[in-house]
Amino acid sequence: MPGAEVVLKWGVERRLEFIEFRLYWEGGVNRSDIIEAFDVSVPQASKDLTLYQERAPRNAVYDKSAKRYVASNEFQPCFLKPDAGQYLNQLRSVAEGILASSASWIAHSPPYAGPPVPARGVNNDTLRTVLAAIRQKQSVEVKYQSLSSDDPRWRWIAPHAIGFDGFRWHIRAFCEVDKSFKDFLLSRIIEARSVRPSGASPADDSDWNELITLEIGPHPDLSESQKRIIALDYGMRGGRAQIQVRKALRYYALRRLGLDTPQDARRPQDQQIVLLREGGVDENHR
């Protein structure tokens, strides 16, 4: 069809998105950036930059002294949907060793520091076995160390999901000993051995499948100006913010938000937020 825009191949579109990422977040990009990130030839990198200029002619200007393309004052994203949260998560993941720097599109990381998170001893083979059991809908026999027992115990579990509480990795599984769905810490699985078909269905894990809403607001004993600051911190509207969480993770969510203790256990300036209400999630808003 005359005048129709040619549909780009995935690899080409990905490189154009990368060009735009560097322009938006770091102010500029050059040919060597593309070569290093995607291991393409010099002619291909040049072709990508030319194509980007054709598709977004007002976004980049060539800076001869810097020998790179810089974002223009008229820059408008065409291939990228900038997301501050994603950028900061990527920054944190690289800084904490979760993501290899070579897998990140961030070239010039600003200085970063965060509270230390203790390393959890998750065994590679154990995780591999659990992942296979989830994919193949199997039960796996694990040697698990719980706090309620001095010695580890062998038990059959049927894992169906993985969860994270902010510090530790869990698996959600049906326990054939307790005959119920429970959380098991991956770091406490000492060994995994036999597998067999599972008779448990993830659809029966009601606490995992049910979403609940935690509605939070500024602590009522804060001053009005302090309440406005807290509302800004949490993106509140009308002094309220809603957080959706799986019912099975409710305890971890409240603990991470500092809402697992009585409202008057800490000073309002330390507590900052309170739980106003909680309830089920409307099916129309899932």
C-alpha cells in the first residue's frame, strides 16, 4: 500500500528503543553504544541511527564536538514508554548484583546505595527442581527445615507459584503433610529428590488466587502539611491510596509497610501511614 509505514523487525525495533532510551535518560547516544549493546556491525549501527532519524526526525541532533547524537529540545518518545519506576528498579538491580551490567541499558549509573539485603542461600539444583515441578504440575519430595522443628523433615509438596516478600523468596505449594496450601522458604529447602504427579490444583489455593485491597492514608496525628507530604510520597488521591495484593501475601505486605503493629506503637512521624480499610478487589478493576 503506497505511503504505508514499513513494519520493523523485532530486533530493529529493539535497537531503536535502545537509542531512544539513551536519548531520554542519558541525553545522548552514539554508534559504539549500539555496537556494544547488541554486538552488531558498524554499518548496521549507522543504519539504525539513520533509521531512527527518519522515524523521529525532531528527536536527535548530532553534536560534532561530542561525536554523538543528543536529545533535542523537541524530543518526544516514539519507541519507548519512559517509566521512572522501571529505570530505578534497573539501577537497583545492577547495583545489588541482581542484573548484570551488560544486560542493562544504563551506561552512566548515578551513585547509588541502599540498605543491605542479606544473601539467601537458595540452592541452584533445588530451584531448578521446583521450577520443573511447577511447569509439569508435579509434587516434589523436599527436606525442609521449619522453625517449629529442631531437625529438618522430608515432606511432599506440590509447588505452583513463587513469591517474594522483599527479603526472602518463597514457593507457594500444597503440603501433603498438613493437607493445605502454604508458603515455604526456598532457602530452607535443604534437599529435593523424588518427583511424582500432583493431585493438587492451583485453582484450589483460594488465598493465592484472591486479590485484596489495602487502603492506606497518612497517620491521623500528623500535621496537615505532614499529611500532604506523605500523600505525595505514596501517590495518594484524596488522602488515600489503594494497594492490591494476593491474600496469601497480606502478612508480608503489612509488615513491609510497617502496618503489622498497633497504630500507636510508634510516633506518628515514624509510622507515617495507617491502614484505613481492606477488602476484596472488584472483578471490574482486576
